[in-house]
Amino acid sequence: MAGNSQRRGAVRKTGTKKGAVVGSGGQARRGLRGKGPTPPAEARKGHPAARRAAAAARRDAAPAGGQRRDRGDLPETVVGRNPVVEALRAGVPATALYVATGLATDERVTEAVNAVAERGIALLEVSRAELDRLTGGAVHQGLALQVPPYDYAHPEDLLARARDSGRPALVVAVDGVTDPRNLGAIVRSAAAFGAHGVLVPERRSAGMTASAWRTSAGTAARLRVARCTNLVRTLKEYAEAGLMIAGLDADGTVDTDAFELATGPLVLVVGSEGRGLSRLTRTVCDVTVSIPMARQVESLNASVAAGVVLAEVARRRRVAQAG
């Protein structure tokens, strides 16, 4: 034992040649590399957490308010029994009513079918699978109303309408109003108080969807809505045509009590629900207008504020005309 220098458990070399040795230490380096961190449970296929995450994503993708989200390749549809009936009552333009095969009818389905028959709108019976495809997987309750794209006017058309009316121009422009219901309410107020039209930008703004049309209570059929590619540039063009630009702002340079520009040719610019007027839009405003309010109330909804100021503009114009 004394002559044996080999330690118990030591690895015996098989020769002097360099290379692999007995044991795991001689394995290829790539064999010892790890496979990376373990992915989270939500990312592992078949894991209960992954199934729950997928279900939540499908719920988040479902549209609110009975309106299918835009899918680009599919036409806009109003889905669900109550939303379809409300849209038809409001006179929303429609091209077809889709009814699922074998649908159990109730008073809402009957009213919708009778309404499209009276208006000459196509009534189409389709399978539930086809209706799922047409509505982008929305919860349609077997009923969907297809709505054509809104036919926007050109910004110059609003000035032409003002010239033809013989009254000082009154245009309402929206700056970043992203809620279609707010836009619909603004259109309704604009029509109620004698505006010649509403101007919306193409980007970062709600458009005239079925929801906006429905909120306008049908006034969108009587008041033109124009669309522009650049709001600031169009406002400058309106200013060159002789219109004054007034923006609604909580910290306005004047309030509605001193709004003397109301009786002349005017563009009233309504800011977004959260941040108000954009910085660039402010640069083209001749004046900013605030609404006197009780101190404990911070601000009004964009459409409500527009209605208040438009009512004051209409009042001042009536007084000026009577005088």
C-alpha cells in the first residue's frame, strides 16, 4: 500500500496521449451547455396558465358596445340584438341584415327584420360559422347589421355650405377625440346649434362609425362630416378664407361671457377627452375659450363642453341678428 501512490477514487489515465479521459469530464463542451431559462407558465404549450392566458386574450379582443372591431378586410358590422335594433331605430345606413340559420326569434329579432323590410335592406340568412367569420368572432347573438363606409365630405365643402346658407360660417373641428360616441354627440350638438359641418382628422381621431352615427341620433344624415389629412394645415386654410379659429380650453384667454368672436365666421376646435388641444393646434388658434364653472368641477366631457359653447354661439348670433 505504501508503494502505491494512486489515491483511492482518482481517475487513472489510459496513456500519455491527450484527449478524452474516463468519466464525464471528457464529454464534448456543447453537451454541457444549458438550454436557457425555463419559460414562464403562460408560454408553455398545454400548461393551464397558458390556456387561461389565451382565454383572456380572446375576451380582450371581443368588441364592446355591440360593434365589431375593424378587421380591414371585413365590412363594419353592428352585432348583437339590442345594438342592431338601436342602430336601425337611429337610421344608421345599412346594406344587409344577417340572421343566423335556425335563430330563435324574440321581439328584437322581429323588429329588426321588419325594419329592414320597410327600408329595403337585404335580409340574408347564413350559418353561424359564416356569421362568426363576418363579425370577426364577436358575440353576435345570431344577428348582425352590415354598415357601409361613411362618405366623408371635403373640407372645402363645409365652406361652400356656409356660403350658400347666407350665414356666418360655423365649423366644429375635433382634435384627437378618439371616442366615437363623443364624436357622435358633437355632431348632434353641431346640428342642433346651426353649424355647417364637423371636421375630423384622419389620424388619432374617431371616425363616423356606426357607434358615432347612432349617438348622433340620425343628425349625421343632415350635417356633413369632412375629413382632412392634416388638421393644422386645414385650419390655416380656413383662416385664410376669413374664419377665426377658437379652441376650447379650460385655461382659455377668454370665457364664454366675453366670446365676442362668436358672431363672425368661426371654427370651434374641440380637444381630446384627456389632454385637450394639441400643442400645434394651439399655435393656429386666434383665441382659446373657457367655460365658467363651479370650482369643485375640474372639467367637462369634450362633447358636453362643445354643446355648451355652441349654445352660447347660437345665442349670440340670434341676438346679433335681432339687433
